[in-house]
Amino acid sequence: MSDAFCVSSGVRQGGVLSPLLFAVYVDDLIAKLRCSGFGIHIGSLFYGCIFYADDIALLSCSCYGLQKLLDICSAYYYQLSLNLLVLLVISTEFMFLV
């Protein structure tokens, strides 16, 4: 077993309030992404970002739009003085299931 350590920020993993606090924390980022005009829109619904646990998927029809969404996320985290590791994978292949 490892030594105990103090956690001075963040939320507890598995804590019952963790998902709610994360949702409140990223709500402003989602609003910025939605209002940017970039990303996927189906009708009036925005699908340019999908959040699950501590992951974010950014969706766009173009590389330019995807870069703009990434720039918004980067500026948001920079403004909050957080370290952000970004892994961006772009696939030019599409799979259609019929």
C-alpha cells in the first residue's frame, strides 16, 4: 500500500458529488463552445462537444472548425490557470453502417 497524501484541489474520485461538480465546472466551457458557431449542429441542437467523466470529445465537419473548438478549450483552461494535456487525433476515413 502506498503512503497517504493530501489532496488540496479537485473532487474525490467516486464521490457522489463529483459528477455534479464537474458538470457545474464545465458548464461555462460548453456555453462558449456552443456559441462559437463551430462544431456539429443537427437542426437547432449542438453536438460539437461530448463530455463523459473527465473526457471531452470535440466534433466538427472541418479541421478549421475543430481547431477553433480546441483553441476555445485551451483559452478556457489557460484562463483558469490549469495544465491541459491535449491529444488530438484526426481521421480522414469515415465508416458508414447501413
